[in-house]
Amino acid sequence: MTGSLTAWLRQAGLPRGALVALVVAPGGSTAVAALSSADVWTGDADEVGAADAAYRPRWVIWSGVTAGTLASRGIRLATCWDVAAVHRLLFGGWRADAGLAWARMHGLAAPDPSPGPPDLFDLSDDSAEPVGEDGLLRQSWIGGGWADGGTDRLSRWAALAVRLAGLQRAELSRREGRLSPLAIAASESTAELLCAELAQDGLPVSRDRIEQLLTSIIGPRPRSDAEALRLRTDRDARVLALAPAGMTCDLRSTAQVLRLLQMTGVDVPDTRAHRLKPLRGQHPLVDALLEWRKAERIATTYGYSWLDACLGADGRLRGAWTGCDGAAGRMTASAGLHNMPAVLRAAVVAEPGHVFVRADLGQIEPRVLAAVSADAGLTLATTAEDLYAPVAAALGVDRPTAKVAVLGAMYGQTTGHGAVAGRRLRSAYPVAMEYLDAGDRAAQAGKDLRTYGGRLVPMRAAAGESPAQAAGRGRYGRNALVQGAAAEFFKMWAVTVRARLAPGAQIVLCLHDELLVHTPASAGQQMAELVDACLRETAARWAPGSEVRFISDTRVMSAWSDAKDTKDTGEVPATA
């Protein structure tokens, strides 16, 4: 059916939030299908925005690729049902292509993701039917054949998408939990829309300022390969000048650097930074080596070639984003957006007439643990601005020891600093500790886990594995339960903020537990208040009936480097 998409939705009589499949070919040709209608609308993607504003269906997309295609055309959906994102919730892992998602929901063996190089003379898979006799989606369709052949193939692909989404929704509806499985599926799907927008919009960066920073750290932009080699040699020479007379060393060889340190009288078992930092001042070589490492990392990973490849002419740093990095389910990004050295953050500057609102969740992991375990004592501790203060009082230790004990419990640490206090946690917070221990035992036994939001965390015991390997899997499992739940909470918060943004405001970075919003300066304070209100709204939706308090250090600033990290110091956040 052609004509207006808005009119088609009106004629279909679909309620707000109904599943409506949306398939967009690279050129913009679009097909829309609904479970309750035998007709499929076909037309141009430019009509989608108006239809979304008028009827707010929950658009079913096969993956975030569709969201990226729409974002590049200036079309931003309010909500969606991302088949790939929901598949990862249901079945775990990272792989979530259309063929696998279809097979698993139909109880079929997973298709081979790498069937081998295509045979140009084999037409056996070139069929007008998307589903083969074995019940699996045909590889030719999965590989892009759905976009070849006009509106008929688009229509069939859309009809399959909404059918599969209906099966996924039915499966989730059968599950129980304090947090609605459908709510987390909606949140995880909308996070994929946010990822597409983050990739499209980019992070504001001052080219002049970042060039100045790079020059001060690694030297001026080299004009040739020979000059680049000379700058590298000069950086090395500043360290080697402090070595014993006649001794040479390849600073990029861990073994040689360790020997260099030992010959200088610095006795360390390895050359990791946490080993060397306490020894600053013991010998000039240590300081020089630490400074060299910082410069070397920037030169090789965040140097001028990185800048040329990732920073656009419009002053926006762009990379690819994904809403799920695997078992933990965290949002991740490429192009250094998630690993930018702190020294370069001074170049992340709001555009003229704008400011950043930076919000960083405080002590999120123990607060999440209190919520998902429903431990009354730990829940009471979260009412404090600094959770570790009441925990320290309950354990009879100082705050740093209490913090190490709590984090150690979540990571499965049984020895070292805080281990004795960690054992006291079992009497102070027995419900929370049993929640972690149960996950640890199940993981060691090779039993799959599910996060609070329902994400499957596969656990497979290998034949003949050692006790140490099983124990390691147990530690991974107990931590995945907390990390996964924290990631789900963060994404629900992020998409809630996204839904409430005023015109002219953008979320430009999601970094672990930190949200960065770019907004007109005149609305900076109002945006900060909105972000905090969204946190309270998210907490009520994500942990209904819980009295766990979630806090955020929320500040208005002109540069990202203006933020002062208070999470680990015990300082009271500016706002909560």
C-alpha cells in the first residue's frame, strides 16, 4: 500500500506503542508492517518522522543499522523494538544477526555465521522466498538481499521483522520479576537509537586546543615519516639519558625495561604503572618512564592520525557506538571516546552559546547491589550521601577499608587489604552477600545467570578444567550480576533523559556511569535539574518499591575537564 504513512497508521487503527516494523533500504525506500494488518505500507523514509510524532508506535527494527540510516537523514524515532538488542537479552552473547535471532526464537539450530566465500555461479540461495525449507532465513536475504528487488522484498522483510518481534515480546511476557522484562527490552532498544544519534552527532572538541595539547605532549605535527621517527627517538632519549652509562634499552620491551629498572636499583616484580607510581622520587628514571608512557600512548593511539581520522570539520569527534559490549551490557564506543586520556579532556569544550551538563552516578555498584538483592541493611546505607561511611561504621573499620571490602565482595576478592572486613560483610549484609555467593556458585557449576533486567549471561564449564578456572568463572559471574544490572540502570536513565530533552540539547557522551549533555547555556541549570529528576524517575521505574537512593554529581561546565571526580573521595556530590 502506498500513500501517506501517517494515513496508513490512522487507517490501521493501531494503538500507541503497537509493534510496527520499519525496514529502510540504503537509498531510503521503506516498508512498514504491523501484526494486526495484512497490508504493508511502502514509500520513502522521509515520511517516518511525521508518522512517529503523530502516532508513536514502537517501531520494530532488525538492528541499530536502521536507526543509523534514519539518523543520517535527520529522522529520530521516539522508541523502538530492536530485534538484535532483545535477542541479546534473551540469549546472551554479542552475535545477534537476523539469521540467529530468527533461528533461536523458532527453536532451530543456529546457522553458520561464516558459510564461506560466495560462489558467483551458485544460484541455489537466490530465492524470492526469505525462509528456506529448513525454516531458517536464507543467507542471501540476511546478507542484504532484502534490499534488492524493490518493494516486494522490503515488504516481506518488514513482515518477518514484526512477526519475530511478536514472538520475542510473547516470550518476555511469560517471565516474571520486579522489573518488567518488557520495560527493559524497551529501554535496551531505545539505547540503540541513542547510540545511532551519538555516532551521528559526535562530541564537541576544540581543534585548536587539542592540537596545542598534542604539541605539548608529543611534539609538533610531523611533516614527514622521517620527522615522526625523529620525534619518537627524542622521546626515548629523554628516558635513556638517565640509564646507567653504556646501557641501551628498547622502551617498548617490558623485559628490557624491567632489567633497566633493576640495574638502576629500582626493584619491582613488573613494570605496571601501579607498581611504579609509588616509587616516584626514588630515582629520576621512574618519573621519566611514567611520563614517556603517557606520551607514547597518546602518540600511538591519540596522536595526529587519530585526530585527522575522527575529528570532523565541524569540530565533532565521532566513533561507532553500541548499546551492549557483551555479558555486562555496557554501552561502548570506538575512536577513543571511551578511553580518552584525562589530559585531553580539556579540549572537549562546549560550542559557543552552549554548556555541558555532566552527571556522574555516585557509588553506583553497591547501590545497585542493594536494590537487586533487597538487603535491608545495605538499602539503609544508601540513604547516606556517602554510602561507605555507614558501611564502615557497621564493620568497625575506616572508610577506605570499607570501600575495598564492598568492592572486593562484588569482584570475589578473598585476600589482601580489606579481606578481613570483607568477611564481616556477611554478618552485616547477609542478603546482599548471599545474592553474590549464589551467583558465584551457579557460575562455578556452569549454570547460566540472568541479570536483574533479564539479560542471559552464559556460563560454560569446560571439560577437565581446574578448580582455579572454575573459581575464576565464579568471580566473573558474581561481578556480571552487578555490572550488568548497573549497565541496565544507566541505559534506562540515559534514554529517559533523551526523551525529556528540550530542543537544542543533545546527549553527546555516555561513559560508563557518566552522562554528558550539550545544551544552550541559557538552559544549563534547568537541564541539570531535569537530569536529576530523570534519575529519580528511573530509580522508581527500575526498582519499584525499593528505598534505595541513587545519587549523581551533576554540574554545569564549559569544558569536560572542569569536572572534579568525587566518587571515590567520600565528598558529598554537588546535587543528588
